[in-house]
Amino acid sequence: MKIYSRIIVIIICMISVGINPSQAQKLPLDPQLTTGKLANGFTYYVRKNISHKKRVIMYLANKSGSILEKDSQRGLAHFIEHMSFNGTKHFPLSSLVDFLEKAGVRFGADLNAYTSFDETVYQLPLPLDKPGMLVSGLQVLRDWAQEATLDQSEIDKERGVILEEKRQRSGLQQRIQMQTFPFLVNHSKYADREPIGTEEVLKNFNYEDIHSFYRDWYRPDLQAIIVVGDIDVKETVEKIKSMFSDLKVGDSPKERTHYAIELSGKNQFFTVTDDEAPGTNMQITIKFPHKNLITHADYLELVKRNLFNLLLSNRLRSISQKNAGSYLFASAGLNALISNVDAFSILLSVKPGTLEKGFGALWSEINKIKTIGFDNSELETAKSGYLAQLQAMVSLGDKKESALYAQEYVRLFAQDEASPGQDKEAQLAEAYLATISLAHMTQMARTYITDTNRDVFIVAPTSAKSSLPDENDLNNWFSKFGTSISSSKDVKADIPAHNHDVPLLAAIPDKGKIISTTKIKDLDLTEYRLSNGVRVLVKPTEFRNDEINFVAFSPGGSSLYSDRDFRAAEFSATMAISSGAGDFSADLLREKLIGKQISVYPYLSERNEGISGTSNGRDLEIALQLTHLYFTKPRIDTAAFNTIINRSKAAIASQVNSGEKIFSDSLNALLSSNHLRRKQITIEEINQIDPQKVYQIYKERFGNAANFTFIFVGNIDPEKLKPLIERYIGSLPTKNKTEKTRNLGVEIPRGVIKKTINSGSADKSLVQLTFSGDNPGSAENNLELRAIKFVLGIRMNQRLREKESGVYSPQVGLNLGRKETPRFTLSIQFSCAPANVDKLINAALEEISLLKTNGIPKDDLDKFKAEEKVFYKNQISSNAFWLAYLSGQIQQDEPFSEILNYNSLLDALTTEKLTESFNKYVDGKNLIQFVLKPQIDAAKK
């Protein structure tokens, strides 16, 4: 899309989209949104959206969070969020979760909530297939608004759950945050109001403390309901009015104070060292006042910020290889921070002992931007990228997800952020974008990159403490590497040359031919066989207005290579991506594709190799040209590859054997019978990788397309796609040779194994119980195993969380196995207090024993069926689902028609059959019990 530069064109453009010359004018509200306020102050936002038929999402937003807590209430805003699921007036105790699960709503995944400093938000997605579901959903939100029961016995049970949630978060990141966050918020009230609360309050608060918070802050003048979905707007508004008008504000409502972070103009410096810190990292945060998005002037400023961030990201990417010897990772940008504060933030990661060198390289580049800015080519490139993002947003049309609308309206209510609608935003952004010059971007840098209100945090291993700078050293570094620059020579040297007019393919390849066409009508699927042996499947859909996803794959992958060479194979796709393709380096290729909605990347896994891509209809031919290049003209850029190798080695060297890492590594080793292919790569192995060998393997895997299958799913016109298939896929070179994935013999050990390791300093244990067995792999068997996983999830949550109050979120995982290794694994994992490990393991095993003895409850099976049907209905309306399903069926050698029988298989599943399968699969004969306990726990013994 053309970027207008002449002033007359700008004025015409602004008039055409209805932009008032007065920048103080408020942004309009999306005309598709119906909003209003009841007499009691309760606000509603209602919008019809048919992206998913017979489905709605509802939010209840409260302008109340942890910032409003008294000292005796720290953590209770979040506690109330939990209690809202443990009993309300119309849904006592656990009946709310029970009711919603029977409707097919997944607790935690669909049904959820969050508490932040300034707001608490509940979300409820509902299927509307059954009459009355909309009213039932509104009743749930009505109860959440003011009628949670806050039963004393339920409160006491929930104490343990939230304490375990707090324990689950404990570890390195929490220790770092506890030290740095108070500085980040300038020791304001936010520093003492972490939503999770304090252990002392959670254990000991009085019932009146939680009731008083609920009375004070859960009131209609601080609340809003958001309803988006396949609904009748007028009818929904009337129901809201009838159900929410009687909410009470109270006789003497407290003033809702809005707390702010004072910007004092001072700089702060803080160093954190920790035995488990992986490597040396620096964060620079330069704070400035937040500006709400209300007026046209605010929107222009937002467009400038977004454009500046694109320019900055592109610049740092362009110099990343040049600075590979100076730092491992660097990023920077303008972003919202918290409350009334935004920030220009920089993140820097370096090798041990090289912080000054890394800081110098990055800060020198930041200073170049501040001093002399960007150049015209960079600006035009960034504008093209911005316009492509706008086009992608507009192309969603009526297929935009309801949840995205709902989240936008939460910000409208809680933060007073304007919501003009995606079409209007795109019009405004495109018009304003044309008015932005290099001078604007330089001014942005000089406005936000300042030497006041600057926080610098350094996080490093304890062993590196003596080599870290103090505040005086750091100030000297800022002076040393912040010297003014008067020439743009250095800047231009870092920017890749433009190549917009150079074609991606030097020569268009000769066409192949489609030699056979097969229609699979039940799935609206067409299969083509090409003259070079390649198989192509095409499924047209209307799930997205302008989205095409595709994948190409062939069996083999790294499994075909020896133990000596498989590491080189693992790096082959990374090498191809970092090197570019054809006549284009990776940087030039990235520049070439700016402004296009294209993503094409090769990959190589253990089982296969392939290409993964997305595009819109306009750019599909370019995407296929790039795919052709990755097959026929891969590049080897030794310098780029060495950068990846060196950064990989540095990342490994900086790893610290924390308790969680040792648990994960040891568990992986045990579950794979200590197989070489499941071990983490070592520096020694990386040192042995020869880039020429990597390049050779890539060409071997992609040099013969005969065994490849391509799948296209999306808004495709098959007749327009056929010539592109013939041209760019039918012309791929092939040989009379096919290969299969090799069985590497990676298998979970049989029998009963119990192992405990002691590591880490956090007062936390991790537990995993893994059952395994043979899986015949039929559709019926796989469905039974998924149902067993679901039932175990319910039972573990009810027993370990609700009854024992010993865990926060028990997880149940399932791996069905592959055709080469047809063994399933079914795992139960949770974190808990070290003292409770044995009790909770016994409780989990007892629950399994009860299921064996008493059978699978019908209620649990009914919930599984309801959830599966809702999930199935949503999934089959997704391009990503069909791409994964079709490729999975081919790789597992299963028929495409399996999905057509899914609902009938589901309906045929009985409690008797599932109980029989449960006893067969979870028989306890193959069970691995793996436990992590802290090192300090072992020392006590």
C-alpha cells in the first residue's frame, strides 16, 4: 500500500476518513457496540459477533484489585476471586463448576478469572445450543457481582489452595521480583500489594476482613458486564437491565481512590545475585507518565510509538549478527508499565564477565538513534510493515474472536481506553502514518530516552558478584558510550541494502503437471498427485476471511542419522532460516518480505522434515516461491550459523542446576530409559558440529521432494491455486527414492519405579506419577484414553485441591504414542509442601483405586462428552485444527474419515466400557513415581 508523503494527499486522506483537524476531539465509540449505564451505576457493553455460531463470551469487570486492600486484607481481593467459584446464592458450594462442566465449559481453560492491582475480571464462555443458557450465564455473573456466599468452611479450605498457589510461584523469578519490584514502582503502595498476598494474612485473616472487602468494593458503580457473541443485542440488554438493576451501592460507599506512582526524577540502581540465576542480565527502565487513549492526539501518539518500536526492533535485528560477540540477546521498546507509568525498556543478556562490552555495544546503538535517528529507507520499511499489520487486522472482518472484543471493552471500562472499532482504527492509523516523518521519530527517541527516572537492575549468578559494576561504574559507562555522534555513516552501514525490485526467484521454474485429482466430498477435500510424485491436499474454508495455512512434510527427520550426526541434523533447519535462501541473506529476505503477510519456515524434527507457512490470498504466490527456494536453493551463511552456535553454547554454559531443572532433566532421562536422543545437548556436542555437514544434511532432507505431502487449508480458490501448485510444487526436484521414519527404540521403562531426588532451595516439592502401557492406537482406544485423562483431571482436582487443600493446580497429561512406539503415558503432576508429599501421593492413588472399584461416575463421563462436543464444534471451525488433523492422520497412517465418526464414537462410550478400559490401562503394573524435594529438606534428616 502506498505511503503518501505530499501534504495535499495527506489532507485529502484525512478528510476521507473523517479525521477532525482538532486533535483534542475524542475518538468515536465503535457503532457496533451497545453500551449504557443503569441507575445504580452498573455499566454494560453488548456486541453481536458471529465468528462462532451459538456461542457467547461474558466478562464481569470490577474496578477493584489488591491496591484497595488494607494491611489486614493483603491477598483477599484474589481470595474473593477464588471464593466466587466455591459458592454463590444460586450456585451453592461446587455446583457452579459442576453446572458449567456439564455444559461443556472447561474450568481453568474456559471458565477463569484474574486479579491484578487495580481490577478483578471474571470470564465465562458459553455454548448457546440449549435454551436458557444465556440467562443461566447472566445469573452466574449476577451472583459473582454481589452474591458470593463466602462460606466460612469453604474459606478455610481455600486457604491451603492459595498458599499452594503462592508456593508454586516460589523460585528464582519470585525472589528476583521481591527485590526489584519495589524499586520499579518507586516504593509506592503497589510495592506492598502483590495480588497473591502474604502468607501471614492468608493463614490468619478474620472472616470479617474478607466480607468487608467484598461489601466495600463489589458494587455496581465499580462494575461492568461485557457480552459478545451470537446473541440478540436488544434482548440481551433487556435481560441485563432486569437482572442487574437491583444491585446495591450501599448507604455510604467508599471513594475508589486511584493510586499513582510518583516520578521523582531520580535514578535507581540495584543488583541481584542468586545461586540459580542463569547468566548475567540487565534491565534498563526509563519511566514517564502514561497517557490514556482518549483523543485523536492520543491516537496519533500511539501510532508514533508503534512505528518507533518497529523501527527500533528492525534496527536491533539488523545489527544482531555484528554484535554477536558482544551480547547474547538485546531488545528495547516503549511499553506500558503499571498504573500511571509507561517506560522505555531495554533488556540485555551477556556472557559472564562481558557486561561492559555488551552494554557498550547496545547503548552506543541506542545513542545513535537518539542523536541522529533513522534514515528514510528504515522509515519506509517500518511503515510498510505497519500497514501490513493494519491490513491483517481489517481482513478479520466479522471473523474476529469474541474474546478479543471482550478484552478491549475491559480496557475501555477499567482504563478509559477508547474503542473506536477495528475499521476506524485502521483508517486513522493509515492516515496518521502518512504524516509521520523522520523528525518525529528522532523526537520520540529524545523524549523517552532520558537520563532521569531511570532504573537499572542487574541479575547475575552469585559467582559473578565480584565482577559486577557498582552505580558509579554504571554511570561512567553511560557517559562513555553515550558520546554524541555527528555523522550518520555508522548508522547506514548497519542497514541492509534495499532489494524491493529484485525478484525472489531469479528464474520462474517450468511447470509440472497435476496427473490425478481425487475428491473427498464428505470433508470438502481435494487430493492432487503431481507429475514429480508430490501429493497435495487442499481444503477450502471460510473460517477466516483472508487466511491460508499450509504445511509440507516427509518422513525421516533426524531419526535417519547416526548418533554421531543427529545433532547436526537438529541444527539444519535453523541453519537454513538464519542463512536465507536463493540470492537473499536472512536480513535481505526479511526486508524483501516486509509489507507482505507471509511466514514460511523449514523445520526438521526427529520424525520428519518439512515447511510450515501462512499467507493471505494476495501473497500466496510469493510464499510458494520462497518455499521453492528453501527446497532448491538453500544457503549456508557461516557467520550467521556461527552466531547461533556461539549463542547456543553460551546459553548452555549459563544454565544453573536449579531444583526444577534437575527434576526435569532427571525425569526425562528416566522416562526415556536414559536414551541418548532425549538428553540435552552439551557444549562438547555443539563443538563437534560441522556447518558443512549441517548443510549437507539439509540438502539431503529437502533435495528429494518425492516423499513430501503438501496440505493447504484456508480461504482458497482451488482453481486459482492449481497453476501455482503446478508451477512451484510440481517443479520441485524428485528422485525415485522414498524413506520412512526410523524407530530409535526410545521407550519408557516397564515395571514400578520410585525415585526421589533432593535439590533446590525453594520450600517446594514436585511430584509426577506416570502410568504407561501398550496402546493399540485405534480411534476407540484413543478416545477411551482421553476420557480417562479427563476423569482423572476432575478427580485429582476434587481430591488434592478441594478436599485435601494440598495443591493449587494438579495437571494430568496424556501421550498416545506413535505408530513406531505404540505406548501411551498418562501422568499426574503437582507441586506441594515437602511435608505433604506422601499424603498427597497416597490420596491420588487412593482416588485411582476408588475409580477402579466403584467405576467411572456417569456425571464425569457426561461432563467429558459435553466438553468434547463443544471443543469439537469449535475446533472444526479452525484452519489450524484441520491442518494439524490432516497431517496427523497421514503421519499416523489413519483414515481422514475418522473425524466423521467421532460424535458417534463419543455417544457410544459407556461408563461400563470406560471402567473396563480404566482398569486395563491404569493397572499400576507400569508406574513411575518421581519426586523432587528441596536440598534443605534432605539436610534435616
